[in-house]
Amino acid sequence: MARYNGAVCRLCRRENEKLYLKGERCYTNKCGIVRRGFAPGQHGQGQMRKKQTEYGLQLREKQKLRRTYGILEKQFANYFVIADRKKGITGENLLQILEQRLDNVIYRLGLGVSRKEARQLVLHGHFLVNGKKANIPSFLVKIGDVITIKEKSLSSPKIKELIEISNTRTVPEWIEYDTNTHVAKIKALPLREQIDIPVKEHLIVELYSK
């Protein structure tokens, strides 16, 4: 499976914004944006002063959203096609689809300090959806789906640590999570105001509509 293997701090620096790709590190002085608040590369500082064109602004919004969820270009484009065919506002549909990804749901539950870590945990088969093994990060959950931690995984020191962290995290309103049994249920699909991603999705729609 193709994936980005480069330094993720470069992605935040390119967007000149924290995308919180490295979990707790992003909240410290070790954050790439804090240490080197300019675009990567030889001419990075000059790029930050360069005036953006309309296309450039649209592209940066698309790249920011794609990188936040850790999705490659082709899959992101496929999600846009699905969002465009659905009823409703295309930009909001796109965000909703991205939030429905299983790796994102695990991250939202606090069972991964970053979406990248949540993706790895899903790949390693630590979770069940409706009692069945689910090891595909891009699996899209739907209303009524029940997500549980595999019984064998509950004895894992790493999972135990993440469970403790999850007990301190705020879970989105569209997910029902029992911190005692560690069972999550999808109550509804997320509304735009429930998605805390600072992105101007209408610019992405404009970009793909050209």
C-alpha cells in the first residue's frame, strides 16, 4: 500500500500551519513550525513572502486537508467524486467522508495520539467493527456501527496506555463512547460544525470544478 514516508514536519511547514501529524510533539517547542516557521527547501523563506494566486490558494487548501488525514492524491480525488455525487454541499460531504474513515474514528476516540498511529493500530488488527475484524484504515463507518478493541489487544501495554489517554480526551458528539467498556457506537454522521479542521472546503470544490 502506497503511503508518504517522508518527514511529516515538512508537510506542516509547507502549509505554514500545524496539522498535528505527530501527536503530543506538536504541542511542544520541538514542533517544526515553532522551530523553523518557514517552508522547507532552499528558497523556503522566500516562498512564504510570495503572493498566492487564486489557484495557489485552492491548491494549498486541498493539500492541507489531504495531508491532515494522511491520504494520497488518487484516493483523495476518489473521495471528492463520491462527495460530489451525494446530495448536499459537496465540500461538507467530503469532510464527512474523511471523518468516517476508521483510522480517523480511532484517532477521534483518543486511541491514537495521531492519525498515523491510529492507522498503524488498525492495520495491526486491534479493532473490531460490529464484531468482525477490521484492519483497513480507509473503511468507512456508518450510523449504528459498533467499534470495539479486540479482547487479546486489551492486554497490550501500548493499548492500555492509549486507553488511559482516551479517558482524558473529548469525543465528538456524533460518536458514543463508553470509557468503562471501551465500546464506541456511531450515533450520526458528523455535521460541519462538529469537524474541527480549519479548512476552506469551498476552495477545494472550486479547484476540482475547473
